[in-house]
Amino acid sequence: MPAAAHGPEEKVTPHFERAIPNIPGKSLVALVVDYAPGGASPAHTHAKSAFIFAYVLSGAIESKVDDGPARVYRAGESWHEVPGATHAISRNASKTRPAKLLAVFVVDSDDKQLVTPLK
């Protein structure tokens, strides 16, 4: 699984991928997202089948999913995204320190495009 850079402000590195043996057709995929100081992801959606658990490993991440409020999550805090959710804001809350999160997807095994930027 090669690392994927979405822009100079973020780096997405595949960390884990396995079919879930007792749930046919589903896989568990984990990605590590590193944000440079002030870095952000463009607004996006995920694969329609994806349920996502996001956990902040270091720093602070501002996130807004669907109609929920924008919120800053610090290291050790987490949120989730339901299938079909729109992730309007995902960015480093600090302009001076890096931040890192772990995103864990439960997704249809044949869904290979996990992120689609909004146009």
C-alpha cells in the first residue's frame, strides 16, 4: 500500500488493510493522516459504504461532519462518520505544530476509492 499525498499540507499513509473474515464483503482499512502546521484536507466524502472511526494521535484536529458543529479534537479524542457523510472541515487546528490522526474504515471490500473531493 503506497503512501498517498493529497497536498503539501497533508500526507496520507496506508497503515492496515484486511478483509473481515466473519463479515463477507467487508474490510477494515486504517490510514494515518499527517497534517503540517496549518494543513488541511479539501472538503470530501468517503466511499458510500464506509463507516469511519477517527482518532487524534497527536496535536489537535478541527473537524466538521455533515450538519454537526465544527469541533477541535485533541490527542486521545475521537469522532465517527456514518456512510455517505460529507466531511466539510478536516484540518490541523494549529498554525505552528503538526497534527496526526488515525482513520479506521469499515468498508465494502471492492470500494477502493476511499476519498472523493467535493467539487
